[in-house]
Amino acid sequence: MLKPVQFRYNENFDPDCVLRGGFVAQEIREIFPELVQEIDGFLRVKTTELSGYVTRALDEHKKQKYGIRKR
């Protein structure tokens, strides 16, 4: 199960240390390795592609909750 987290990047990466929200790349990689890329030794979640998976999961949840079936 994916857990949303809040975090701040280290000062060397983000001098303003802005509070951000997202997912832990290592956890995403265990489930969807195709959604994680490594750049200069850092893991990055491909959030644009992740949104498609989230949309599909929400659709499936709605179908299960409301008993919607394909015709």
C-alpha cells in the first residue's frame, strides 16, 4: 500500500526547504518499478505517469463501491 508523505529536500537540493507532499520513491519502485527513475544517484517518481495509475485505481474503487459493471 502506498502512503503519502510530507518531506523537505536537503538544503543542497532545495535552499528554501519547502514542505512538499508525495510518495517515497523506494516504496513506489517495489510496486511499480517503471514509475521510478534514477538521476545523478537520486530516485525520482514519474508523477505524470503515476496519475494514470491513480485514476485507474479510483475508477476500480468506484466500480466496486457502487457495483458498476461493464456492459
